[in-house]
Amino acid sequence: MNGKGSAPRPMPNREKFESNFDAIFRNKEKKPKDKAQMMRDMRERRKTEGLTELTIWVTPEQEKQVMELLGK
């Protein structure tokens, strides 16, 4: 009589099974990037996108003209 039984299925290569299992289910703890690395990445991304920062000092009248020019 064939029953369900509690014996595990035979495995031809136990080591390969364990290494595959670890590769799939291993807890991959990633350290968050530190602030300096995040800033370097952000500057590099902005550089590749061609973005530049512009800081200017203007009078109130010039500010109105700049805002009109920018459409704000």
C-alpha cells in the first residue's frame, strides 16, 4: 500500500540545493548610503542631466522681472 509517509524526497545534490536556497532566500542586508555618498550621487546625476544651480541677488523690481520671465 502506498501512503504519504514522512520521508523526504531523495536529493541528488544536497550542496547545490543549499547554495541555491541561500542565494534565493538569504537575508541581504543592505546598508543605507551615507549622506556624503548620496550628495556625490546627486551632484553626478545633475551634472549628467546638464543641470546647474543659479543663485542671484536682485532688487524687488528685478525680482518681478525675473518672475515674469520665468512665468511665475
